[in-house]
Amino acid sequence: MLCSVYKSGKKEGMYLYISKKDDFSSVPETLMQMFGTPKFVMVMKMEGRKLATVDIEKVKQSLQDDGFFLQLPPPPVNLLEEYKANKQNRS
């Protein structure tokens, strides 16, 4: 299975996977508006592949069921909470 990967023109770390290059027909219009202008990254073979931040099986299933997969950026790290937890652990 091949898919095409695009990065968002509006949101850092947001990626859109679609089954066919430049065919956004299965992606809802509201999502495309939020995503912004898609910037092509690559065509990727899904078999035997691992992804850093998402489960490849979820991507494959979403591509089959919905025709696309949206990868969201990880939530920002709350440095204050991290500092408090580290400080408390040292006490």
C-alpha cells in the first residue's frame, strides 16, 4: 500500500496522509480549510514501515475506512509542571 504525505501550511507538526497523490476528494472541506495549503512531503510504502509518532496500523485502517489520516502535533510540554514535579521528586 502506498500513500502520499503532506504537511500543513498552517500548523507545525500536522500531517495529512492520503491514498492517492494530490487527490483530496475524501478529505472534508472543513478539514482542508483548517489544514491550509498542503505541502507535498513524500510518497511512502506502508508495508514494513514504522512511524515515529503514530501507529502505522491506525494510518492504514484510516486510509481504508476514510481515505485519509490526519496526524496531529504532540501537545506542548508544560515546563512549569515538569519543573514542579522534578523539584518535588528531589525533596
